[in-house]
Amino acid sequence: MTPATGKAIPLFPDGDAARVLLHDGETCWCAADVLATAAALAESLDSQPRRVRHLVNLAAGRDRFLVGLVAGILSDRVTLLPSTRSRGTLDDLLDEHPDSIVLHDESPDPDLANRASHLAIPPLQRALEPSATVIPGIPTNRHVARVFTSGTTGRPQGHDKHWGKLVANARAAAVALGCATHDDAGVEEMSADLHLIGTVPAQHMYGFESLVLAALCGRAVLSTAQPFFPEDIVAAIKRLPRPRRLVTTPYHLHHLLETANTLPACDSILSATAPLDVALARHGEASLDGPLQEIYGSTETGQIAIRRPTHDDGWRLLDGIRLDDSTNGDVVASGGHVERPVLLGDCIHRLPHGRFRLAGRRANQVNIAGKRSSIEHLNAILRAIDGVVDGQFFLPERPDRSTGQPQRLAAVVCAPGLTGATIRRALRERIDPVFLPRPLLRVERMPVNATGKITREALEALLERTRETEESD
């Protein structure tokens, strides 16, 4: 491969190859162990019969994922991080990147067995002399990863990330979250031995930043587990030494607090992917006995602001990030670790001292028959109905031509024991009739992905399956 040029930053920026990087509940692995295993994988990639430029890293285990990522960095290959493992998404990804190889934990996905070349990421192996390991320098402009949007508003889009910006990202987050401090010379001093357990996949930008980068570029110790169900989350937390942080989402936190009676203490909790309800945040802090902070950002920008919702509804920008108004009144984020200026998808309400408040998604503003509302407002009304567990409005990509009516909003709702007629009656009392959902799709469980989000693809697929069989309650 042709090496990138530019100023170099060590692969482990703290320079300590002997520090503990991964924890699997019983065994600890140091940075040198990851480097040695990744170097062996890089050699295997070099020996492939055809040129490999992109790595589709589907590893679920944090240890295998990190080895695959580091192997890509060492060999100057770009790691592709798909937002979902749906066959359609992966087919599109492989079509767009024909020089790819799929990296996996143990065995390849059977649906992809004949679709692309595969290579198993080897299990971690011990470095012979960790303290004597030489940590390579990585050019700051090396293209490390292409991270894809979640697909909540359409087809996933890829965004490139470079080594220098990723290191700056991790450092800014560490300072904002209280895991690092500046000395008189302006140099960060990282706090050591914070143990991380996360419910989100490493392939998602939030998980990539708050778990993988926090360990690789900071001094955090990453648990190899990715628990999803409440009982698994509790068990995974208990296996980690303190201090420890739970990195999660509103979806996972809600179900954790709803199911578990007594929870192990966490020294901090981090949430992202959707705005957190203040009542849920208070419940989380009380049950987990630690402060809960929230991250705001996007795949395009990375994490750019934080807040503690139980103390303040305003967001505070990370070091170096700037928000500017565009000519048409929208807001653009730039500076710091943001790769290039990005038009934010949210409506921003400015507050004093550089803080801001979110006022809903720009794309979620709807105009039906000349009347305006927002998806967030309609969702809040739907979810407030007694008996509704969860629900979401959406505007279908194409209207139902069989009705001959103008395009209408649809909604998917989980409400055991309620009929569609009951839900519609409750909605009719609270919203304008033009916003009543048609169809109203009742499900036993919301079609969420691994980060607790509902993608546009999932909503459209559900709509197509039920359009002709919708109950007329």
C-alpha cells in the first residue's frame, strides 16, 4: 500500500504499550497484545490473492473489532462501518467498494458467504515483551474509516474519518467528560483505568467514539462484551472493576430500568442517539448511583456537545467546535475534530455563553394540507396516551395510491391491550385531524436496530407488509 504522508501521532497516543486496553471479565489484554495480533492480521491481508483496499468490519466482539481496525490502520486500509447488517445495506456497500474483504469473528455470515471474500479476525495473542514494544506513528491525514449514517432518514451515507481528527475527537471528549485535564502547557493529562461497558455496536459512530476511540486514544479500559438485554447488561457491569462507565442509549436505559430491580453502581453513565427524557435521566442516576451525561452529534460531525439533563437542558460545545449561522438561517458546525463544515439536521436555539438547545429535526417538520407540525411533537402526544408503550409517526416515501387520497402520515405503535380505534380516538382529541395516521400499524415490539433507532428502511418494509391487510378498527 502507498503510505499517507503528514505529521505522525502514535497508534496509542499515550505511548504506553503495556497499559491494559481490554477486559473480558477474567483476562486483561494490553495495547501491545492488540498491536501484535493486528500486525499478524495485516500480513494476512497483504497476502490475499487480490488487492484489498477496504475492510468491512462486522466483528461483534470489541476485541476482534479493535484488532481489525488496528490492522487496517497499520496497513493503510480503510475500515467500512455499516450502520446495519441488513442484506440490502451490505449488498450496496460491497457494490460500491468492490475491493473489499469482510472481517468477522469466527465464521462468515451465511447470507454473505458467496457474496464477498471473508477473513476471520484472529483471537488476541500475547506480545512477547509489552514494555519493549515499539508503537508506530500514524500520519494524521491517514484515511482510517468510513462511517455510515443510521438510515433513519433515508439510504445510509458514508463519511470519511482521518487519524488526526479521530485522536482530537477522543481528546476533546475526554476533557468534556472529566476524564482528562489540561496542564499549564495546555497538554491533556488523561485519567487512567476508567472501565467502559457499552450496549451499542462499535460500527455505530457513537459506539466507535465513546468506546473504541476512548480506549485506543485515551486511557480507558474497554470491556469486550456488548450486552443488549437488561439481565446481560447487569451481569456485564458487575464483571467490570470500578471506576466504570455504562455507554448506552435511551432505548436500552429505559428497558434496563423497567426490568431490573437492583442495579450495580456505575461511576458515570453516557447516553446518545436520541434526546433523553429528564424523568428517565433522573431515574437512571438514582438507580445506577452515578451522574448521567448526554452526547450530541452525528455521523457527519462526530460528537460535538454534551449536557447533564438532570442539571441543564442546554448543550455545551466540545473544545474547538464552532456553530455558525448560514445565509438561510440554518446552523453549520465546524472546527476542532469536525472533518469539514456540516449543516446540522436539527433546529438550534441559541442560549447565552455559547450554549444551545435543540428544537427538533429540520427533516421532521411536516406540512399536511397547509398545516404544520413536527414529528417530535406528534410522537410525544402518541407516547403520552395511557397504555402506549412506544410509538413513532413517519411520512411514507410514497403514498398509498389505492385510496386516491393525498399523502398522509403513518404511525407504528406498541400498545398491548389497545385497539387502533382507541388510539385514534385519543389522538383525535389532541391533534388536528390532518395529522391522524393512516395507516396506524400496531406491533408487539418496535422495529429498532442495535442502537435503539428505527430506520427508514424498517418503517417502509413494515408499511409494505401491512398496507393491504391493515385493520379498519
